[in-house]
Amino acid sequence: MTEDTICALSTSLLQAPIAVIRVSGPESLSILHRIFSRPEALLPRVSAYGSIISEGKKLDDVITVYYESPKSFTGEEMAEICCHGNPIIVKRILGLLIAQGARHGEPGEFSKRAFLNGKIDLTGAEAINHIIRARSEWEIEASLNQMHGSLREKIHDVRDSLLLLKADIECRIDFADEDDAFESDAGAGSAIDAIHGLLTDILGRCRVGERLSHGIDVPIVGKPNVGKSSILNCILNSERAIVSDIPGTTRDLIKETIQFAGIHVNLFDTAGIDVPGCEIEKRGIEMSREKIVSSPVIVMVIDAVQGIAGADRDILKSLPGKETICLANKIDLVPEIAAPELLKKLAEDAGYPVIPFSAKTGSGLQELEQELSRRLQSEFLEYRNFFISDMRIIGLLEESRAACERIKSLLREGEPPEIIAFVVQELIDTTMEITGEITPDDVLHSIFSRFCIGK
Ligand SMILES: Nc1nc2c(ncn2[C@@H]2O[C@H](COP(=O)(O)OP(=O)(O)OP(=O)(O)O)[C@@H](O)[C@H]2O)c(=O)[nH]1
Ligand SMILES: [Mg+2]
């Protein structure tokens, strides 16, 4: 338990009907007794209506809830003061709390205290931090599940299996027997395979969760002048990117975030890929190519009139393994009668089904949006099962998987059980760092300093 008492506004400092000020620490109740007009009404977990009084003067009428330790968010004695959401009132109440001995809380300090008092683990803390910033329903659902232990339980499953494995290996240190050792190696081998499988599953779900929360990158790519910027504008229904009939108009990546099927999509307009005319175009083309490599879903634009030609083939070669949607743009310039034959040929040449599109008339937009939603859902199907994680958690999971590989090869090479048990213990420690059961202070500081004040 910490010595001092902290206070902070937990809602934003805006004019609003209500603001919530939190107080946490051993002096919470005694401070409230001195400033609340009805101290006798301050019973644990009961809301009390009254006034905040400073030197005999009313600062505001409020509702206060007092929480007894350890039955509070932080695990400490705590109170929440719901006052009117006028920044002047909020500042006066905070000033009064500080004058009475509280200190202004740092970012994430309430959550850090909750962690230090065993109320949440670091995977839960990550979810708490995320729920404030979540931009979609699935993120809120995943954050809530994680606050209630979805990721912690998975990590604990790994840790428990590792503890069993370590006990098994340690048994052999004292009772080494050639035949038993051979049997035990086989058992340990399959145990570590199972642990590796568990870690791979968790890591995959963390990676996708991380990716989904930042948004899925979907670049619109193709040769210069095929209408990429026009298509971006058409999807957004606004003049976001400059359109011109001069090839090489777009030289930078232009990003806009929109929602498809409940998933954030970072749509990118890109520089047309062809032989560059100057250094700036060259850099633009490099960025387009890098975006293709790093993105899971691609919208490839082909000029319906020109068909597949020149750099199109080169771009198409870089798309295998990607969810690719091909658009035959400028279909309005193709005579209606010639369109079916032309589209058939385009699809054959491209090696992908082709959606006829016109950024000029908007035809094909609905098909494009449906196709995009379908691809995103198929790529990120079970997205409700994903975990909210940061690079710290992902890094530790990767480290854990690498340690599994090391243990497997030590077993294969018939290394002494002492050495294997040592590496297993290191792996147990790494998994405990994920939940925060073993975490250095500076790491804790960097984690919680990313949180908001009042959280
Ligand atoms: N008729 C017709 N013209 C189009 C269509 N889409 C784009 N254009 C025209 O094609 C030209 C190029 O369009 P942009 O959207 O700038 O093409 P881009 O692919 O972004 O070109 P770069 O940025 O140079 O790579 C402009 O003159 C547009 O008006 C379309 O569907 N139909
Ligand atoms: Mg452009």
C-alpha cells in the first residue's frame, strides 16, 4: 500500500453536466470528512448527496461515493466525487483536496496502484487503457474480456504447463536412469510442443488485435493515371486527393481511415508505379511498393481501356499472398457492348476476378465496398477472440516462443536436465513478465505513463 493520497479528474476538463473526481489513498475518508457537508452519510459503496465546503463556503453540490479498502478499483481507500462539470468548480475542488493533503495523481497512477495492490495484472491494465481509446464495438468487447482475465488466463495456462514440465525435468536431476530419461525426454518434447502451440495461438491473437486496433492498411495501387486518387475520393465522397490527367500527380501516401464491417481500414492513395521520371517520383514509387509488401489487402487498379500493360504485370507479380481486389476503372469509357468480353480478358490476364468500376460515375462502388468487407471479414474472421496488446507483450511472447525452440533443441541434443530446467525457469519468468508478476520498476513506469490522468 502506498503512503500518500492522490486525486485527479477522471472525466475530461470540459464544460459538461457532470465531472468525476477520484481520490485514492489512506487519507481519502478523513479528507472527505473535513470537506463534505454530511460526513455521517459517507458509508462504503453508498452514494451520498451533499455539498463540498471550503472555509464555510459551498463550492458545489455533489454526490460522493466512498469505497473501503480493499474493495475499490485501486484496492486502497477511495472516493469518487461527482460534481458539476464546470472547469472552475473542478479546479476549486481539486485545489481543496490538495490543500487538505492529497497530491495530484500522475498519468495512470490509479491503475498503477490497482496493479501494485493485486487488483489487476498488466494484461488487464493494457485493456483498461485501451477501452478509453477503442474505436469499434469489437475492441470494447475484447477489452472488457481482457479486463476480466481472458489473456491472463491463457498466460497462466502456459505458466502452469511450464511448472509441470520443470518439475518433471528436475525429478531427473536426482533420479537419473538411462531408460526413464529416454521416456521422460519424449514426454518433455511433446509437452514443450504443446506449450509452443499455446504461445503461437496467443501471439497470433495479440498480433491481429494489435493490427486491428491500429487499422488494416489497404493501399490503392496501380500505374500512373489509372484513377487511384479518383477512386479514393469516390469511396470517401470528398475531394481528398488531387486528381489530374498528368501522370505522376500523386507522389506521397495519402491516408484516410474509414470503417468497413466494423473494422478500421486505413485506405492509402499511392503514387503510380512505373519508371520514375525524377528523384521525387522514385521515392514515391518506393513507398508504394513498401506499402504493398506491408499490407494484407490490396486494391489494384487497372485502366479498363488500356487493359493489362507495362508496369501492371510487374505490380501483379508482387501481389500473391495478398487479398487482392482488382478494379477495371474508367469502364464508362468502354462501349457497353464490348464490356463483357473486355472484362473476361482482363480477368484472365490479371489472374484475379475484376470488378468493373468508374470513379467518374460511381458505378461499381457498392461491389467494391461489399468485396472489401468480405475480404476483411475472411482475413480477420474470429476477431472477437483477439487480445489487446502492445509491443511489450508481443515482444515477450516472441521471446517465449524462441525459448521453447531452444528447449526443444536442448532436449534433442540430450543436454543435462540441470541446463534444461534452467532455461525452462527463464521461460517461466518471461511469461510472468507478461502479466506483471515479475516486472522491473522502470518497465512499470513506462507502461503506466501512457495512461490518462485520472485512470
Ligand atoms: N472517364 C473517366 N476518367 C477517369 C476515371 N477515373 C479517373 N479518371 C481520370 O483519369 C485521370 C487520372 O486520374 P487520377 O485519379 O489522378 O489518377 P491516379 O491513378 O491517381 O494518377 P497518379 O496520381 O498520377 O498516379 C484524371 O483526368 C481523371 O479525371 C473514370 O472512372 N472515368
Ligand atoms: Mg493520384
